Amino acid sequence: MPQRVRAVLVTPTGTTLMIKRIRPGVDPYWVLVGGGVEDTDTSNEAALLREVREEIAGDAQVLRHLHQLTNPAGETEHFYVARVTAWDFDNRTGPEFERDDRGEYLLEEVPLTPEAIGALNLMPPQIKDVLAAATGPGGLLATA
């Protein structure tokens, strides 16, 4: 079964980096940085760091596993909390950015609050409640 990895990237200012997707005929939605685990990746964490480098030209440190779910395509998705220390969205290199038919990818900093997370059309939808709970008082992200 295919594996995917995603990161809740906590910035030095306590926000998180998300990608806003704008596609023709679809309401805008947000996704966490990440993607598929490749055969050449030595672990899920290595795949996650590769995806961070590709998608935002970033450097990150994986802190902990947050959640796991099976998406409608039958893929297992692993969500991690990571501290991001540097990024340069203009220098992203992921193959998805080279295709004109994929719509727009916009990097946004989102406050790590239940209210800010709750206001997003976050995909996959199952992660929205997990992330909102993790950002609340005493939540899993309190020490990130």
C-alpha cells in the first residue's frame, strides 16, 4: 500500500507553513507540505525531509509523529510535527510545480490556533480536527 508523509511545519514565530491550492473549478484548499514515500527513501522521516526540500526549499527537524490515517485512495498518510528553520518557496523543485495543468501553489503562514485551523478548507479533511485539537491549550504542539 502506498505511503504518504505530511508535515506540520512549525516556524520560529509559532506559525505553520501550508500550501494553498488553487485549481480551476475547485474551491481553494490547503494542504500540509509532503508527498509520497519513494523506494529510494530510507524512512518516512527521510521522505518527509526530502519533500520539505523539494516543495519549499526548506530545512526542517522532525520532532514527532502526530497522526496516521488512510485516505480515500487507500494510501496510509503519516503526519509529523517538524520545526522548520529556513525556506525559500521561490526555489522549490518538486515535479508537481513544473506542470501547468496543476493549478497554483501558494505558500502561506497560518497561525497555530484552533480558530485559524478551523477556518481552512484543509485536506485531507480528517486531519483538520486532529490539528485543531493539537493546537489548543496543552495540545501536542504546545512545546514545538
